Amino acid sequence: MEELRIEPDGFALAATYSPAGETAIVALHGAAEGTKDAPLYAHLHQLLPPAGIGVVTFDRRGEGESTGDSTRGRFELQVEDALAVLRAIEAERVGVWGISQGGWIGPLAAAASAEVAFLVLVASTGVTPSEQMMYAVERQLRLAGYGDDVVNRALNLRRRFEDWVHTRAPEPDEQLGAELWAGVDEPWWGQVWLPPTLLDEESCRLWIEEMDFDPRPVFAQVGVPTLLFYGEADSWTPVKPSVEAWRAARGDEVEVVVVPGAEHDLTLPDGSLAPAYQARLVEWLAAQAG
């Protein structure tokens, strides 16, 4: 492995590169894990170089050993960083592997630059982040054992917060603010993913910028070979609408693999990474390497 320090204007990205042959992938982050040593990214360094595919992972801006302000949820800035990393490695054909939020950044990067040769996307969500989070909140609460009363309360709180952000912010809503603050003491609060207080004007703008992102027009702009993986038991991404979004955008030009029994990150109930995912990933990338 080679340690790289990529320095766009005003900050630095820390990356790890395992060169192998003339084809490589750049791994893009999910929202929760922004460092290059996260297990799902690290496995690529073990799995792919023996098959002749280089791998580069990096710390998201403002996280790990990378400097600068955080870009979590800032899709355009993440695209810039993905392309900066792609250009920094020595390989003739470079594609993108991305999971969850990275499943939006990858298509955005491919639409923005012909330098992206192919896409491998895990849990590439075909609805807006706002719609995804409504699905995820309900599924996570159900999995945690909560019933209809808690689920309905949590989803209603998210709907009211979204309505406030879009129609009345930054004017204060004392009742909503009080309910958000009271929610912090609830045992289920960690599964709702809302701020504990109302947002200021700039934070509202950033919330809308992230949560209203519609991936479907972006999918239609992608013209490179694309392999999509979904876990059948995904509790974060609605699989059927996501597959339908890709099919509506590109028809049979994309390959879709739904892994039985697998979760969002393609792990099985015993915690292991699905062998079917690993086998198809290596096979498909070897074909891309030609």
C-alpha cells in the first residue's frame, strides 16, 4: 500500500492506494463512515488487488487525517474530492465504488467527468434523502422493538420539521422546538436523526440542499458501465423504488444484484460480508479491466 497526500486548494486529503494493473477504483463513503480504514472500505484492499484491480480509499475532507471543513452531506464538494483522488493515481482506467451516500456521489462524478470509467454502487438510493430517512426511521425503530405509537410520533415529528424548514423557517415554532428538545430524553431519539433544536437560516439552507437532492435525473446522465448491489434486507434504503429509479433511467444498461438476506452494507445475519457480492464484484471488475 502507498500512502498519498492529495492537496487541492486549501486542504489535504489523506489516501491509501493499493496499485495493481491498469484498472483501479476509488471508494466513496457512506454518510456515517468517512475514514479510509472503515471495514467495508478496507476489505477492498484485500479483495481486489490480487485480481489485478487497484484500490484507493481516503479520509473524507475534515475527517481522519484529511484537513478542511467537513463535507458530510455536501454532495458537490464530495464530487470535487472524489475526482481529485481519481486524478492522483496512476492507472489508465479508473472507476468508482460507492456505498449509500457514495451511491449518489459516484453518479454525480460520472455525470460531471468522462474520467470516471465505470461505477460499482452499493445501496444506491433512488429516492430523495428526505424520503430515504422516513423509510429508515421507521425500519430502525421497528428493528429496535418499538411499536406503532413511537413510530407514528417519530415520523410525524420528522414531517413537521421538514414542513417548518421548507415553509416557515427561520421563524420560531415554539411547540415544535419544545417537542424536539423533549425528544432528546426519549430512548428512541437516536433512531430519529433530527436536531434537538430548530435550525438557523444557514443550517436550514444546508438541510434543504442535502435532503431535497433528487438522484433520478442524475442516474439518467450516467453513460458508463454500472453494477448495482442491494441487500434484500436493507433497513436504510428502500430497495424496490431504488431499482425502479435506475431501470427508469437506464433500462437494462445497468446490472442489478439483490443479495438475499443481506443488509444495507451487504453483511449477512452472522455479520459476514456476503460471498455472492464479493464474487460478482471481482468477476465484473476483472471484465472491466479487459
